[in-house]
Amino acid sequence: MLSNPQNVTQSLHGSRFFRFLLSGGIAALFNFGSRFFYNLFVDFSTAVVLAFFSGITAGYLLNKRYVFTSSRNSVAQEITWFVLVNLFALAQTWGMSVYLAHMLPGYLHFAGARSNQLADAIAHGTGVLLPVFTSYIGHKYLTFRE
């Protein structure tokens, strides 16, 4: 039972998981948005991978600064674990993105010349959201261990 909705709201905003979601959301937007830029030069699959690495760079900096502020690991250990945790997330993101990019056009009947671009955007957005919980656990217990 909620005793005071304002206390619940303050508790949620002050929670590490909320800060992780916010930082991850900003990094995910960077990931998602940069894919469109990379897609100007490379195919969709490669653009998803390049965008992912742009996103994890932003993610590391945001998580280090705002989420996991008292890590016992050295910066080198943090970066190593951050990359490893995110390589696992990359496999999830890439797999889901590429799978849906191939499947969605058959199920969603978009009109116009940009139908594949819209399917790609939906596929990539879904792929970016997939590893939220596995990444949080990995970063909490491995990357930024306290």
C-alpha cells in the first residue's frame, strides 16, 4: 500500500535503477539516432553495430558520472567489464534488430517508398530495448562493483 505518493515518486527518482534507465535511455537515443547517420555509409546490419558502440561510449560516461559513482574497480577494469557486458547486449540487440528487420515487412504492410526504413527503425528500436535488465545486473555486479 502506498502511504504517500510524493514519497514514492521521490524514492523512484532517487533510485539507482531509475538513474540507470535515464542514462541508458539517453545512450539508447544516441545509439538509435547515430544508426541513421551510419546507414548513409554502410548497410543496416553494420550500421546497427557501429551505432551500438557509439551508444556504449555515451552509456559508460553517463553511468560512471550519474549512476554507479563509488566503484571499487579501476577505470581499466570498468571499461573492460563495460565492454564485455555490452558485447552480450550487442548480441541481443543485433539479433533482435536483424531478425525483426527481416520479419516486419511481411507482417506490417507499410505504404510508400520508405516502408523498409520504417521497419528498420522499429526493428532497431526494439533491439535497443531488449538488454535493459541484463545490462543493469551486469554493470551493477561486474562493471561498477562497490
